[in-house]
Amino acid sequence: MKLFWITLAAGLFLRLCILHAVSGATEVPFVRAAPTHSQTDPAIAFIEAPIVTANGLTKRFPQGSRLVRMTPGAQAASVLPLTPEFYAASDPQVSFDGTRILFSAQRTKSALWQIWEMAVDGTGLQQITHCTGDCLQPKYLPQNQIVYTSVDGKGAHRTSTIYICQISGKSAHPITFGPGNFQVETVLHSGRVVVSAESPLLPGGNLHQSRTLFTLRPDGSGLTLLRDQAMPNQNRSGAIELADGTILFLQTKNVAGNSAGGQLASIRPGALRASVLTGPAAAYQSAQELRVATLVVARHGSAPASDKNFNLYTFDLAGKSLGDVLYRNAKASSVQAVPLTPHALPRIYWSILHPTVQTGRILCLDSYISQDAPNGRLIGRIASVRVVTLEQPGNRERIVGDAPVESDGSFYATVPADAPIRFELLGPKGKILHAQRSWIWVRHGEDRGCQGCHDSPALAPANHFPMALRRFNTPTLLGGELRAQQSGRP
């Protein structure tokens, strides 16, 4: 079987070289060094760029970049440019059957970023999106769909939202609805989407705000913080899921400018918190699973000392150690490497939302629970909860209404769908005892539950039936609009 795959890879590479020579495509004038890796490794696609920065999604490659393919084998093997007609390319993603590549690209320096797809040999190029803003970070989903990041606005008003569309580009729609500048990270085996966002989820993010990882379902419901809280002035991004369910990601300092890379960290299945895999001086830019227990990583070169580019290496997960050089380019960084191999289709998530319903419901089991309070519980009697929404334009706050809180801390309320909301806990005289900072949302017809106020996403709640459901079987309707909808009167 091994001989079959080696023969197949060699034959494929020969056909690609012939195709490239016939097409007359020109290469970007980068100087390449021969790869030094095993023939048993799969072919990989990756991004080459003269400069890699941390200045935001649309400015990562200020001098352009290209998507290339490298076939393993003898030293005579070379990289094949796949995007010679583009000024810049980024974010390669391989289809589940291993035959196609999804990526984002700019035709020219002034053009918007759009999503494209091609065969792994560079043929059959198709444009998927025609966004009015920049569209980047595409990932494949089951049922011929993709998820991607849409960036709109200018300067300080620039925001990013998660969108889903068909592979044809049709039926594009958002699945995030609050502030936080959400960005796509990966799709889990479970079918959930991992995204990164500012923490806390507030309008108008700044350099002192951290970015951390969240999960949500492909229909935009069930937004949840991934395990422990974000660290101050730290970014968590570049998340992938390994074959054993471990989530691996990059942890970097929250700074702008030339990218210094970051540390590799992971969250193992069942772990409450993340574990750092590399030292604080490490400078990793991307990571992907190459084979079992082995990664292909982009890291600042260690030799010669003057080499400040990111080069491709293997990384041994068991030993937490850097391995052999896979590829080094003296004139450019090599990042975002992905193996060109088939991989498992995630589970299909069947949405139970109701598009015609303009509300969702929130059930809180115990609003006294809070990680911000001493011993994990708020002091004082909570009489009610106030729901506040964020209106556009101008990020203007508006009170939706108040709902009663039962003696066990539970409450049950109906709130507007697809609108940013947050909660304020009130005492018997209306004084605010505790206020949520982050903005969340519920989708059309979504039933969303929470353990408490700012509760830990890694812990399960106690098994009890909340009084908010015992006392009445319908949620409190908050806001005049919602009451009018139910009564049928304006």
C-alpha cells in the first residue's frame, strides 16, 4: 500500500510539472531551498510571502503572497505555484475528499479579498464569493457549504462577522450577531465551528483587549466560550482539531506590526484548561496535523541566526519537540501549510431553529453562580434580571425589559432574536448587583440555557429542576414588541 501511494504521488507530480510547463505560467521570483523530508509524507500546499505581519486579516501580506504546492520526494522536487494570477493568496483548506483547495485571494493589491476554489493541481479555478467587503478564512462544511469571515467597514469602524453560504456562493447569511469581531478558526468533528473573538465581547475592540476561542453551531446558535477564560493581552487563534479530539492553537501577545509568532498550546478532551506546548521564546505562526502525532508547523528559522522568515518544520507532539526542516525559502516566509490528503467529514448538524419566529428563550439555572464573585457566588438577594440590547447605528443601548428571578436564582425569559443582548442582575430595590459585560444573542426559536452569571463553560451544572420552570410553563415576555406579537395587537 505504501508503494502505491509513493508511485501515485510521483506520477501526479510529473503530470503537474508538465502541465505547468505547457501553460507557460511564471513563478514569483523567490529563491527556494530544496525540501528535506521523507517520501512518506503527503504533498502539502502552503503560503509563501516576503513579509508576514500581525496587522489584521486583510494586511497580513503587504507585499503579496502566493499559494504553492510541494510534492515530497528527492531534492530535485520543487514547489508548484498555484496562484500566479493573484497578487495575494491565503488560508488554504483542503476538501474532505482531498481533491480541491479552498482559499482566499486578491486579484490585485487594491482588490477585495474573495473566496476561491481549485483542484489540488491548480486547475478548475472558480470564484465563490462576490462580497462587498473582504471575505477570508474559508472552511469546508458538510452538505456543500462553506463558512468564512466577512470584514466590512473602514478604519476604527472595521468589523468582522461569520458567514455561511453554499459552495456555489449562493444563500450567504451571517451566523454571528454581536460585537467582538468574530473570525473563523476551524470546523470540529462534531460539526461545531470554532471561532476566535475579542474577550469580552464588546463594541470597538482595542489592542488591550484579548482574543479567545468560542464554539457555535453552524446555524449560529449555542455560542459558548471554549474552556477557560482568555489571558490579558493574549490572542488565541489558528485553532485546529487533531485526530484524537485535542484542540491545538497559537497563543500570541496582542500586538500589531511584524509578526513575532507565538507559542503552541492545546486543550485535550476533558481538560478544564489549556496547556502550553512550547516555551515563551518560541515563534510559531501556524500548525496543522501532518500525520499521527506529528505536525507541520511554521516557525522562525533557527539557522542561520539572521534568518527571520518562517520556515516549515515537523513537530513531534509526544516529545513536544521541533523536528526536521520540511522547507526553507531564503527570501520568503512559508506559512499555513496543509496536507493534501482526504479527511473525515464532520457530523451534519440538523438545525431546529424556526426562521419565522422573531424571538428566542433564555433559561438560567442559577444566576447567583459567578466566577467573578468570592467563592463563586454573588452576595445579596437577586430579585430580577434586566435584559439590555445594543442597537445600530451608534451602538446605542436600550432596555428590553425585566424578568423575575426565583429564590433558587433561576429565570426564564423570551428575548429578541438575532440581536446583541446582555444581562443585569437587580436587587429588591432595583440596584444593579452584577452586570454582564459581554454581548451574546439567541437565534430564531432558539432555547438557550446557562448555568449562571459568567459561569465556567468547562463545568456541568448541578442536576436539579429550576423553580422558574416549576412556577410557570411559559417564559416572561420582555419588551413591548414581543408582547404585541403574542397578543396580535400593536
